[in-house]
Amino acid sequence: MLASLIRRNKPRSEMSFLEHLDDLRISLIRVMAVFAVGMVGALIFYDKVPAFLSMPLEWAKHPETSPLHMVLGAAEPGLAALGELKEFTFIGVWSVLMYAAFGVGIALASPVFLYEVVRFVGPALSDREKRGLIPFCVAALILFLAGATLAFVWLTPMSVQIWHHFATGLKMEVIWQASDYYGFVIMMSLLTGLTFQFPLALIILMWLELVRPSTLLRSWRGMLFGILIVVAVITPIGEPISLGVLTGILFGFYLIAVSIGSVIVRRKRIARGDKPNPEDDDIDDDDDQDDDDDRTSRYDRPSTPISPAASTVTAKPKSTPPPAEGDLSSLD
């Protein structure tokens, strides 16, 4: 059992259906094992991870220490004087530990998950597709880390500042509960990282030819509205700065994805022997339909009636052969 978890004993091309299912089970076990190792490690070093997750709060209280201090506003006196995070229940303390362990487990298991996906679907792809699969997975990991980093470094501190600003305006004293804060940081980073996978999903749809690049490009208004709604759901405040910046980033990803998808679809169709542009298929279909309509109208056209006068034909008199010599019947 342990040997089968570490390596494959048979090439995938020689596996049966049940062996493929067993290989999928082994891949899932590997991913979950790495995830569990990350969680156990976070629980062992439980005093280190919360200190790392507290960095966005410190950047919100002291913007000059942030790597993006130029886009963070000045902290209000009440926020700068905010003390340590507080927790009022024992369950809350356990929730803080679980949030920290969950975040570390996801961070460690993500590269392993991508590797197992490549290993599992790789034999079903051609050599050209295999060459493009590795950059695709690298791009997925980079985009996820970029989105999570953006949320951790910028969106979370800005949200904390905005929350405290509204609380001060409402004459409310803010007491940050530790479990709420750590849960907010983890979910904000994960959701933003997953949202940054959006262009790769579009490229997959175009590569499978489920949607055409021209169709996506014509629907840019609806896509922009949908991106705006998703960003408003992700950002807890939905304030104009983060809303506009995130929407602009994702819309730029959308345009880049359409451009890359157009190149991929064109190359795939040329290699298959089809016309480069999918729109040419519609033109051919229209021409074939017109030819079918012409044939139908030609065969189904009613025949023109012929008038009785035109149908009357003047009979020509039959010519009689000349009489034979010595025949007296012609004298009658």
C-alpha cells in the first residue's frame, strides 16, 4: 500500500478502468496527506503562524511599515492605539488555531494538487498539449499566489482602516475578536487567489471550443458587469478604490485571456485541417443552406401550364412514294 502511494507500478496507458480509479484515489490521498502535514506543522508551531497573519492588522495601524504604504491612508488615532486581539471563548481560541492550520495546509497542498492534476490527465493529451500543460499549471500557481498576496498586503489592511473609520463616525469602540480577524484574513486571501484563476478558466473553455473568442469579446459589457458583482462580493466593504482596482485587474485578465485563447484556437484548427477562424464555419453553413434552398425551389417549382392553342400541332401531309413503272393506279 505504501509503495503504491509513493510510485506507480504500471504505465497509465496499460491501466484498466478500475486501475485508473485506484490511481485517482491515490492522487487524492497524496494531496490530503500533504494538507494534513501542513496543518500538523502549523499546530506544532502555533505561536508563529498567528504572528504572520497579524501583519495586515499591524500595517493597518502603522501604514508606514507596509510595503504598499503609498496606497494606504493614514491610520486614525483610535486604530493606531488599538491593542492586542481579544478572544472571549475557548472555542474561539481553537478556531484561531484551526484557521491558521487550514491556511498553511492549503499553501503546502496547492503545488502538489497541480502536480497530481498534470500527472493524471497528462497521458490523455498529445505531445503539443503536454508541452502547454506545464506552463498552464505554473501560471495557475502564480496567479493564485498573486491574488492571495494582493489581498494579504493591500485589501485586508485597507478594509480594517475603512471599518474603523465607519466605527469612529458612529461613535463605536471597536474590539477585534481574534477568531473573526483570522477567519477574515484566510478567506479573503483564498477567495482573491481563486478569483485570479478566472482567465485560465476562459482559456480552457476556448480551448475546448465550448465558446468562441469573438463571442466573449462581443459580450464585454456583460463580462464587466459580472466582474464588478464578483469583486463587490469578495471585498467586504466594496469601497470605490479596491472595487475599481480589482475590477480593472480582472477585466485586463479577461482581455488577455481572449487574446491568448484566439491564438490557441487558431493553431488548433490549423493543425486539425480546419479554417483558422471559427466564424468561417458559419459562412459555409449559410452557403450550404442557400444551395439546399435553390435545389428545393428548383425541384418543387410547379410546371407552367400549356395552352390548348399551343398544344395543337398542324399535321404535315405524308409524302407518297412515286409509282412504280408500269403501275396504272396513278391514272385513277
